Amino acid sequence: MNIIGFIFTLIITIIIVGIVEKISKTKLPYGWIGNIIVGFIGGVLGQYVLGNTWGPSIFGVLIVQLFLGSLALILIGKWVMGLIAKNRG
């Protein structure tokens, strides 16, 4: 992957994770850096669980796997943060 492909991958990842944040009504810590991290980790997990041979892609980013992986990761993070807050107070 060249630098242009990497930049387009980052842009697509940020857009999809932003949509996931709006759907889950969750704000990630660390702002846009947190978005990128969750997007990449969610994309990798989504491809691992759902496979990387199907679904639409833009600039090599598998949209469905990235979306579902990021959504699952955000919801799990929200649940864990809720448990930590509940135990503290």
C-alpha cells in the first residue's frame, strides 16, 4: 500500500467510525485518535470474525466488517466503562 492508499484508508476509517459513534451514542476517549484506533482494531476483528472475502470495499477497506467490528468494540468498551463507573460509585 502506498501513502495515498494509506491516507484514503484513514479517511474511510474515520468516516465509518464517526457513523458508528452516532449510532451507538457513545463518545470515544482521545477524540479522533481514539476513532482511528477503534476503527483499525474493529476492522481487523471484523475481518477476522466475518472473513475478508465478501462485502463492499472502498480503497481496500471492507465496509461491512469495519462497521460491525467497530460497533461491537465500541459497545463492549461502553459496557466495560459502565461497569468500572458502577464499581467506583
